[in-house]
Amino acid sequence: MAPVRTVEVRPPSTRSETWAVARALFHVAYWSALVLSAETYAPRTAGAAPPAPASPFERRFQDLDPVDQRTFRAVEEGILEAERGRVATQRWPSVAALARDGVPPFAPDPLDRAGYTWQSVQTGLKTDYVGVPAPGSGRACFFVVIVEPEPGTPDDPLAQEDEVHRRLAGGPMIHVSVWMGPPVASLREAFSSLPVEDGYRQVVAGTPDLGPGRGETP
């Protein structure tokens, strides 16, 4: 008969168990990240739609430099606050009122090196907020163009909101567009659109149109 051997079986140490679990978790995380990365950066297939071309009449948000992107975000925030004021008082708030409430971009901004000054002008159903940078700053002017429908205009229940068409709370759908370009000669009357032939471009955050139609009065 073969000799009988006595073998002592010891349980793995706590350190070994922890290390084994850590290695398993690392491999799960590593390979999951690798798969997700491959899916994200995979080349476009032949049947996929190509990205929409840039319009010569518009400027896409993602194509703006960081300074203009920051100003555009502030303008979008200011528009929302102005809309709330319009709903509450039935009037578009003045630049001074928005500045007193600390609403960007109308309130003083220590990060604004272009020294933008803002003013508003209203003509009938058209209201504009215009930001003009300090001379020599090299920045473009910003124009917020707001057009309301004629009173009594039937409301289209199928109308959808987007970045240009916005519905006032409990009110009508209005047309709001943001433009960039050179200073205007006069701000005595509000604009319903700005002439693209003079270098003005509508800023869009989504897919651009192929013409200036979104910047015109509906």
C-alpha cells in the first residue's frame, strides 16, 4: 500500500481574496471601456447619413470660438429671463431691469473682456436686444430678434417649439433668433431679420438650414 500523506489545506488570506476581486473588477471595467470606445469612434458605415453641411447664412454654435460660445450661452439665459418678464408684466423688460436682476449678459460681467454694452429697442410687435462690444475688441455684435404674432392670430395647435419658435407660458408662439455681425448704423427701429448680404449670420445650436428662412418674420 502507498504511504498515506497528510496535507494541510489553508483558506486563502484576506489580502489574496481582495487582490483577486480587484483584478476581476479591473478586467471588467477595462474591456467594457474598450468596447464602448470602439463603438463611439467606429467609422461611419456606407448607409449612414452624412452630417448636414454648414449654411452660408448661419453660424453653428460648435463652430464659434470659446469666447463667442460663452456669450451665446449667456444670451440664451437672458432670453429665458426676458420671456418670464414678458409673461409676468405683459411687456418685454428693459436692459436696465434685467441688469438690476443680475441677468446675463446684461448684468456687469468681470469675465467680459470685450466690454459689451446692451440696449433694447421695440417697434410694434418686434423687440430687439443688441450687444455692442467696445471699439477695438475685435468681437462681433450680438442681436436678439423677437417677433410676436399679430393679436387675434389663430394659434396652430400642431406648432412645435424649437430653438427659434418658442411658446410664451399661456400665450402665443413667438419667433426668437440670435444673430452676429457688425454694428448697425441705427437702432431707432427693431429688426425682424438682419441682411445676410451685409455679413450678418444667424447663430444656430442645432442642424442648420440651407437658407436664411429661419431668420425671417414668420
